[in-house]
Amino acid sequence: MLQLLQRLTSPPTQRLTTLQPTPSTVGFTVSTRPVPETLPALLQYYISILLRLITGVCAIAVLLLKWKPDITRNPLSAIFGLWVEQFVAAEVAGSLRWRYVVPAVAAVWYAILRRGYTEESILLLHGLGLQTSTSSSMYLRPATTRFIPTTSIQDIFIHEAFKGFEVRFYLAIVIKGEEDVVVVFPNLLPRREILEVVWRGARKCLYGGGTVVKVKQVEEEG
Amino acid sequence: MHYNIAMVSDFFFPQPGGIESHIYQLSSKLIDRGHKVIVITHAYAGRTGVRYLTNSLKVYHVPFFVVYRETTFPTVFSFFPIFRNIIIRERIEIVHGHGSLSSFCLEAILHARTMGLRTVFTDHSLFGFADAASILTNKLLKFILSDVDHVICVSHTSKENTVLRASLDPLMVSAIPNAVVAENFRPRSPNRESHHRSAPGPPPRLSPNDIITIVVLSRLFYNKGTDLLIAALPRILALHPNVRFIIAGSGPKAIDLEQTIERHVLQDRVTLLGPVRHDEVRDVMVQGHIYLHPSLTEAFGTVIVEAASCGLYVVCTRVGGIPEVLPTHMTEFAKPEEDDIVAATGRAIAALRAGKVRTELFHNQVKQMYSWQDIAQRTERVYDGISGVLSHDEFYQGASTGGWTATRGRAGVQSFALIERLKRYYGCGIWAGKLFCLCVIVDYLLYVFLEIFAPRSRIDLAKNWPKKILKETDVSKDGTGISRKRSSRRREKREDRTET
């Protein structure tokens, strides 16, 4: 019972993926997206995509039928013409009103396009700078990104702050000429282990070989 | 033994004051002795979040609502979630609260007991028993201190007062005074001081026509005796023509003081400095010969120790813990009334003029009497006692023997069981006892709730600040070499653990 409660209230698990295509480029991505591994999980994943697609198409179809009840005679709609005509067409044309149809369809599409997870990443390019990005809450909308050139990066560090009823660790970048620091994973605020990996990697990539020794020292001190 | 200690109080830097510097000095000396200390206080303007001070002292400025004189609004339970989070992430073993007017501190002690931690409370002030506010504060204090492991008071008078107010067993209350950093309060010329270290020369005599300066340095509040000062000031100046006053500090009574000076046309003989920062106190002190402290109530009075350390002869009222603070040859006592203060100041001036007082020796004497190292050592002994490192007899010097011991029964050195705690709270009063029990039960339920919905596994542990490697020579000088060595071994062990 207690465990069930704990599992229900726990935040989604975060995983860190490191991508290093070239020695001077490294990307860290923290994501809450569940990765299906077992066969039932895989099946569930693909079925859910299929279901989303079908629901979306149905919603569009309802809208079309409401707009032009005689669209089923159109050759373009022959793809789903038959069964739609039988089950929905008559009722939609008759009973539903515009003021219900439009919000309902919009809601369905909102639900379909909503991203169930958050993905935040930092991409570091040696000698160039770094780019932070946060995925949007909807599919089809681009992620919020920010590029910071090396010349304006003053420091990158891990610190703690109050957030709600907690004290959380965060990875922050100090930028020349700006009052506030830039928090790297602002929505997910991953746990300390992840942050430390990212911090070490970022320092190594940004400041090159010179600070590798420094990083090692900190490790020993901890 | 080395502990992780959390000092909790509403009062901390950047606000100046006695409790604030007490917490800071004690913490930094405890860190020197190998403990880990954090300070939890509320957020001040421009000072929020987590900060590090010198000597790796970590300060949590919790964002909370401030009501009156830098005290937070007493919301009994809202502080618990964040407090628990800090305690868990810093792996705190002992919670040490300061100041009986600080709701932060009192709440922290209650929550810490609910979480099964050792608690110590330090009382820095004296209270009355008669007025409504005192009765309420005392009841609250009694509630919180019903279940605390040990109480520290800054003087024996303060101890007596606290024991009565909170109906405690005197055995579980220790008197550990404040101290001063003597290096920061040197008398005027350092070369004269070094000269005296080798051989005291002839005392510098003041001729009857030399001007004697009297320094008053306090916040100008009623309880600091500003009214007495206002009454006595014109009389002292009328009696002694070659006397000047320097008055520093601010507060609601400043206007009265200014009016008095204007009414008696004393502007050329009284200098008002206004508020003075703590690091400027010494510069003000050394301008004078006598320090006048007309306070009406004072638990300890650090400022008179500072004054004596600066080489000033002290005239003070015989109230609260003041008589314990300095030896009689450094002070001239007065009753807290106008006539006696005038008389005592007259005696002090006469003594100085006669060269009977060797003020230039005060600094070294104070230095020997008061040091924070000593205070930290004594506080550490309290920690040892409550966590069972020292045996019960050793800690209380065999004061209580037999099966049932007052201290254990009362303070519950072992028992954190809810039912035991409830028994202690129930004894607080007919209605209050039941109310307090209700509070404790709600607190406990909140704790259980938090354990489910914010489990410990979800809280990141904070890393300890890398410790300085102590030089062995320093260690042997302290005479605690053995314990230090043990500590370093333990530290290694702890490092191993964090690495794995």
C-alpha cells in the first residue's frame, strides 16, 4: 500500500544520455521519456501511437462531416467513406452543434499532440560555446534553445537553492554582463549524480586539458 | 566523536547582535574542532538561499515571512517539510536552537525531536514572569523544552531564570558564557601592551584636570536602560566638570536622549555617534576611559567584556547575569536607579584619577578568561553527554543516582518513542498539556506523511566541504591531540564511504 502510494507520487525517472560525435563536441540530454525495452512495453508503445493517430483522424473526420455533410460522396473521402457514413455521418449532421464540435476536436488534438515527457539538453562545442535546450510541451513546436559563446561564459558550477519545500541542486552558467545565471536543466532539475557528470564533462570540453587536473582534485576532496 | 550540527535561529548575520555573533563564533570554533556545522535562519533582504561563510560555515537562509524585530511568524508546521529536507540532506545529528524569542528555533526543536534527533537549546535572554507577553512566551518555552535533551544558558542568573520559566530540572541546564574575540578588542596602543607583557610599568595617572571620557554603547531601548542614562547624564556632567560622554547606538529612545541634551545645553560635552557597526565598536571604545552600562536586564552582557578588553573601567548595574561576567576590580556596580548610577560613576572617576585601577592590564586578563575555543570545548562536552558518548554519571558528575534519574526521565536521553514524548508534554498544564499533545501528534502525522510522499531516497545528500588538513603541531598545542587523531581517522573512513 505504502509502496504503491510512493510509486504513484514519485516524479518520472530521469535518464542521462551522453552523445559525443567528435572529440570536441559533447551533448548531455536528460529526459523523462520512458524507453520501452521489453516486448509488451514495445507493443504498448506502438499501439499507443496507432491509437493516437486513429483518434486524431476520427476527430478530423467529424469536423469535415459537420462542415460538409455530403463530403462522403466526394471521391477524396472514399478512404474512410463507408464506415464513417454508417456510424457517424447521420448523427453528426443532425444533432451536434458547432459550439460543441470545435472545442471537442481542439481538445482531442491537444491531448494527442501533448508530449508526455520533458527533455532538456546541453550541447558543448570546444572553442565555440554551448547550447542549452528545453523541449516544448507539445509535439510540432520547436524546443527553446539558447546559445552561449565561449567568450561570454565566465563560470559553470553546481549550487543549491530553495525550490518549493525542498533544497535542490542546480547547474548554473555565469554569463558576462548578465545579472542572473542561466540554469542548465531548469525544469527537470536532475539529481546530483547526473549534474556532476554533466559538470565534469562540460568543464573538460570547455576548458580543455588544462582543467582536467582540477576536476580530479575536486573528486578527491569530495 | 564528531557530529553534524545544525544551529537554528531567527537571528543571524547580516543583522548585528549578540546572539548572531555567538552563533557564528561558536560554529566556526566547532568546525575547527572537526565537527560539521550548518546554520539555518530565515531570509534577510538581499540574503536568501544557501551561502557559505568563511571557515566553510554553510548558511541556509530559508525564505519565510518576518513579523516583528526579525522574528518569523510562528507557523508551527509549515517549516517542517523544508527543515526535514535540510536535516536529511546534511545528515544532521544534533539540532542546536538559539534564542527563546525565535519561533524558528522553537519549531526546529519540536520537529527535530519528532525526527528522532538530539536537541540542545541555548537561552540568551532573561524574561519576567508577570506580564501577559512573558506568560505566553514562558508557556511556549515550557512546551518546547518539555522534550529537549539539554539546555545551555549564558550565565548562572540566566540558568536560574530559564529553569523557573520552563520548569526544567536544573541538572539538564548548563551555564556556558559568551566570549569575545580579544584580538578584535585591543586597547589603544599596541606597543604599550607588548611592553606590559614583559613588565608592568608605572600606571599612567590622570591629573584632576585631565578629561575623562565615558562611553555608552548600546541599542537605545527601554530594556537597555536608556531612561536611566537620560536621567543620570545631566547630573553626572554637572558634578564632574572634566567629563565628556560618547554615546553610540540607535533605537526608539534616541529622541528622548537628544531632547535631554538640548534642554541642558550639553552638545559640547556629549557626542552622539548614532548606529555603529560591530567592527567599529573597538574604535569607539578606545576613545574613552569608563564604560557605562545602565541596562535594566541582561543575561550576559558581552559588551562589557568587550569594553574591559579595550581597557575601559566598567560602571554597570547589578542586574541579571552582569555580576558574574567580570571580576570586581574591573567594575563598579550600581543599583538600577538614577542616584546610585551617579554615585557609582563618581566613584569610578575618583578611582581613575587616583590611579587605583590598572585598566591597561584588563586586556590580557579578559583574554585569559574568555575564549571561544573554551566555549566550543564546553559545548562539545554537552553534545557528548546527550548523545551518550560520556556516561550519564560522568556527564552529570554523579549528581543523580538511583534507578529513576530526573534528567533521563525528563530529557529522555534514550527515548524518542511518541508515547514517552506525549507523557512529557502532557504535564505542561491542564489545558495546555492536551493542546501541546495535539500539536505533537499532528507533527508526528505530518512526519509520517512526508516520509511517504517525500521519501528520503528522493533527497540528494549534500557534499561536505573539503576539510583542511590540520597541522599536527597545532593539534598538540591544544592538548587534544588524541581526540584529533581519532577524528582524522574517522574522517578518512567517512571519505571512503562517500567514494563508494
